[in-house]
Amino acid sequence: MYMTTLSLADARANLSKLVESAVTTHERFDVTRNGDRVAVLLSADDYDALLETVDILSRPDEVAAVREGLADLASGEKSSLEDVRAAMIRRGRLSS
């Protein structure tokens, strides 16, 4: 992951441009004060994705499901879109 490091003074002076860059390119910025890393600037979408990832990784059943899915892919086991859709309808996760 690429991150640009800049001082708090530079971040303050260029905040609008930094936010635009974070939103459009998903670049992340380390902000320093007196040489110490004190903050990170990232887009709201990236922040939300990070929180969702933390939430998923905090639940052992979800981690197991992800690992199982990755193992299935590695072994060549795949499901068609129709099969996935039918399973989601059966489980009440999608309306027909």
C-alpha cells in the first residue's frame, strides 16, 4: 500500500487537495507532527472497508468461511452464478 508522508502544516495547507486525492485515487496519507506519525488521512470508503474487514476478521466463523472459500478456489471448486443465486434465495438472503 502506497502512503505519502507529510507534515501537519503541509496537510493543513493542502487539505482540500489531499481529500480529493484520497477519494479519487484511494491514496492514504501519513501526517506527522515534529517528525512523529500522529494521524492518517484516507477516504471514507476506504475507512468503511477497513472497519468491515476488522469486523469480519473478529468473527471466527467468518474467517473460517473465507478460508474455506479460498481453499475451494485453489482446488478448482466453483459455483455458477445460478447456483449461488438459488442458494441465496433458499437461505432468505435474496428475493426471487
